[in-house]
Amino acid sequence: MIGLIKKDFLMLKGNFKTWLILLFVYIVMAFQESMSLAFLLPFMCVVTMLSTFSYDSYNKWDAYVCSLPDGRKNSVRAKYIATILLILVTVIITTILTIIIGYYRTKTINLESMGETIMGAIFATTLLQSIMYPAIYKFGVEKARIAIFIVVFGFALIGGVLSKYIDFESIIQGLAFLENYMMIIIPIIIVVMLYISYKISEAIYNRKEY
């Protein structure tokens, strides 16, 4: 499985220069207080990881990996682990840069706010991964993008309709007591979310014919 993880990272090697250029641009904009690094760079990593599915499809990788012992299971697991590692590395880098930039601008470091931002970035990117990966295994990269757009649009439409009949503000106020426990609740949600997503992806991939 380590070899499968390395394979995904090697496929992303060609994007390294682009990442460096974008990182430089974002750092400049962050110093000017016009952009935050916290969410953009981890989000970019997940989006870039989606390209590995396209490479696999183009090179007929699935037909090969399915012939290996536990190839299907290890292939799915490697995708998730590679993405999580990439997210964590990116979050660490952006955290260090955010500390430097924040201290340069304000001469102070707000650890509580930074912790919330980091947790928010990890949650947002892993949520994207958890939704996208089962959809990609089911429909393929291109169809999955369309499917995700339809689902998001559908939820937005349903949310807009329900907002006319349900007082969401009072519900949010009623859950305010959970705010002090969010740094515990969110990691648990992330782990459960990734596990469910992984099991769904694995089940879909095991049933597919190549």
C-alpha cells in the first residue's frame, strides 16, 4: 500500500512548481490582508488530488490494480491516506505561514483563533474529500463533478425552502452550549465522516468491473 501512496504523490510531482507559484501569490496577498491561507491551500490540495483519478483512468490503472492481492482495498485506502497526509502537511505549512504573517501584521499571536481556523480548514477539506471520493468511484471524475453540483444546488434549494418554515436561528442558539466542546466534537465528526466515506468508496470499487 505504501507503493500506491507513493504512486499518487509521484503523479502530483508535476504540479509542484504551480503550487510554489500560487503559494507565493497567496503569501503576498495575505501580507496585504486581502486573502487567508488557511482554507485555500488545503482546498487546492484536495482538488489537485482529484486529478490522480483522471490519470488512473487514462492509464487503465484500475484494471491492473484489481489483479493485485487486495488491490482494490489497498487502492482505495491509499487514495484516502495520501489525501489526508497532503491535507495535514499543507495545514502545518499554512499554520506556520499564518503565524509569521499574523505576527508581522499585529505583533501578537491568537492561539485560540488559530486553532479554530486550523480545525475549520481540516473539517472543510475532509468534508470535500468525503463527498467527492465516493461520487468519483461511482460515476467517474467528470460525472462526479456534475453530480456534486446537482446535490449542492439541491441542498441549497431545499435549505432555502425550509428556511421559510423553520426558525434555524433559534436552533443554532439552542446548540450554543456545544461551542465549548467543538475542538473535541469536530475531530470525532471528521474521523466518522472519513470512515463512512471510505467504506462507501470501498464497497463501490469492489463491485465495479474493469
